Amino acid sequence: MNSVPQEIPGTVHNALRSAHRRAIQLLWPGLALVLGWAAQVTIATTAEDARALAAIHRGGVAVLLRHAQTVPGLGDPPGFKLGVCDTQRNLSVDGRAAAARFGERLRQAGVRFTGVYTSQWCRCRDTATLIAGQAEDWPALNSFFDDRDAEPKQSAEVRQRIATLKPGETLLLVTHQVNITAITGIVPAMGEAVVVRAGKGGAVEVVGRLAGG
């Protein structure tokens, strides 16, 4: 019953260690490549945020912010009303938390807005309030998702305001994806900001993007 050699467990252990080392040697090049790619993505994101924050600190810019994460859905329920939040698609719990974090992040970075304006949709007003404490309604920032005929007039009004930005002004404009895309050509994620300034000939120049909270 006790005739099994005592060295077998050690032999098995050594064999497993050797196999483990060989597996690491085979997998390491691919793992290193993945880790290196991840590091590059992190650096790129940080650099993009840094560029956007630098532009904000210089002033003379508007921060076009898409509202934070909402509950699942596209657009709003049929028959929604602007003055009744319960009829709209609103921020999710995660979205509210992200907006609050974004506001704190901006404060820690020393960002101070000279004006905060929002779409009349509750998800935008709530985002603006969680970030900046208060905001003024501006119908030009309202969604035209269901009324594309309203886009030219609204976009022109926003472009005109951006064109008249003074050197010391820094505006936060909380709005919707369709509005930001119409003005900049960028499709931002929920909670993502696009920093713009006046370009030549009344154009809007994108100077940076800032990831959400």
C-alpha cells in the first residue's frame, strides 16, 4: 500500500511549474501587446481631456454637453410634455451619479462657467443642475429629434451665440445628440462634451472633447 515512490508528487509539481512557465512564455507577447494598447488608450484619453480642459481655461469657448445617461429608450414616449418630467425619458440613477461626478471633476480642475444654459428637457436640466447647481433654459438647445424642420433656426441661433463669445466667457450648453451633431458633425456619447469656439466666417471650430463622469 505504501510502495508508491515519494518523489512522484515533487516530479508532478515540477512538471506543472515547467508547463506554467512555457505557457507564460508563449502568451506573453500577445499579453504585452494588449497591455501596451490599453496604456496607449489611457494616455490618449487623458491627453484629449487635458487639451479640452486647457481650452476651457483659456476661455472664449462653449462646452456643448450631451445630457448624461438615461433610462433605456430612444426619444421620448408618445405624448410627452416638456413641463412634466414623468412623461419624458429621464436620467438613470447611474446617469445622475455620473453628472455629479463630472461636475466635481470640473470644479477640482478649476473650471468656472460664466453662463450655464440648458434644453428644456428634464434630462438636460437635471444634468446641468447636477453639474453646475443651476441653469437657465434656452429653447435653442431643445431637441429637434421629432421635428427636423426646427434644426436650421435653432442651430443658427447657437452658432451665432458661439460667434459672439468674448475672450473671458466660458459657457456650458447642455443639450442633445442631434443638436451637437448638427453643429459640429460629432456624435457624442451621453455625458460627453465637445468644446468649441468661433471659427472663421461664422464657423464653429472644435478644440477638444471631454469624456463624461
